Amino acid sequence: MPSHPHLKQVVCVKWGTLFGPEYVNRMYGMVKRNVTTPFKLVCLTDDPAGIREEVECHELPELGVPHPERTIGKWRKQILWARTLPGLTGTALFIDLDSVIVDNIDDYFSIGEASDVYVARNWARPLEKLGQTSVFRFPVGGNPHLLDDFRNSPQKIADEYGFEQHYVTARVTGGVKFWPETWTKHFRLHCLPPFPLRYFMQAKIPKGAKIITFPGGPNPDDIQECRWNKNAPAFRSRLDHIKAVRDEKTRVDKNPRRHLMRYVLPTDWIAQHWKD
């Protein structure tokens, strides 16, 4: 349980092999540099090997049902809506491991009421009131029906909503609230220069941004190796990337047009902020 009434609690989830322990270690470093203490980082994981000792690791609770089929939603995150979570009480801030914290995040803990669920607006569908859960704050145990209902009908809910964040947006008691627009930004939509300028210019941090998220890629480690994803070799030149449009095996996207658009240069501010 928190040992201090003003303890800031950050939680991340690490399962499988997509992100190694270095992602958790860097998250701890970023949080430490960008919150007013005291704080703790709780990692729910199926493999704590290599994670720095300052991180409070707990075994990732079981989802309790088979993962739905025919969906790309990250339904494993539904476990965060359980009645109890190891190492957490009160209010917690979840941050996806592939996020980069670029400024102080104290305001994420103080905005609104403790019972509120705050999410980012889904930037890909700005005209709809949809949440994006790369960064969200929630009262631990405050909406257990989200997990209970999912466990009762996982495939039905996945088929209806497609993405776990759409389900959360629709079913949180009292509705979700949105972070101020400037705080949480999407790398691909808000930072990356438009095509073809991204072949020559680095991505920029939008004014007022505190956390940059990377849903749908590219991931921070790939950006620093000048590639969109691991289909491409590291540090492929602009010309080689263009030539690769003819090679289905090394294209970063099956669609040739999207392949040409998916080029990214290493970014100085990621190297500056995304570190232990």
C-alpha cells in the first residue's frame, strides 16, 4: 500500500517479448526526472528479469479468459480494471512502455477528481468522442464491471468494439474525461513531418507536450535506428528505402505507397529523454 498520502503511482504492463526490460528501466528514469517525489513505478509483468531494482515488479494477473480472436485490440490491458491490483491502491497513472516523457507530468495526477478516468482523445478519429489509452489515469478498483463483463463475453465485446480503448470509453461509469489537448501527443500524427519532408527533417515535440505516445509504430528504438519497423535493416539510406518498394520482403508495409511514406530519421529529443 502507498506509504505516503501524496505518493504518485505509475503503472506499466510488460508481457511477451515485444519490449525488453530496457523499456521498463527507461520508463523509471523518465518518471523520476519528470515528477515531484514521492513516486513509485509498478510493473505488472510475466518476466521481471533485467528490470532495475527500484521498480516494484509484480506478477501480471491472468486475464482469466482466452484472448479474443479477429481483433487487434490490446485486451490484455483489461486486467487493470480488476477490483484489486498488486502493489496499487488509490489512483494510478498507466503509461504504455513505448511512450516518451518529455516534460513534468505532475499535472496528470492532480487534474480533476480522484474518481475520474482520464484518457487521451483518439486523434485518428477526432470528430468522435473516443478515448486512447496509451496514457490514462484511473481509480484502482473503481470500474470492476469492465473486467467482469469482458470475462463474461470476451469475444462478443471484442467483436462489438474492436479495440479495448473503445470499450473503455463506452463503458466507464460516468464517462471518461480527456487530458488537455496539448499534454499527450501521438508521434506519427503530431510530431513527424509530413511526407516527403520526413526524409530530410527530424520529428519535433509539439508545444506544450508532456508525453509522446507511439500507437501503431514506429517504436522509439526503431526510430533511433532510422527504420519504421524491424522488417527493414537499421540505418537504411533514403535511396535504399525508396528502392525497397519493389521488395515485398523488406518493405515496411505491404502497401507500396505506405512503404514510401513510412520513413523516419533518428530523433535527437528521443535520445535526450528516452533513457534510464
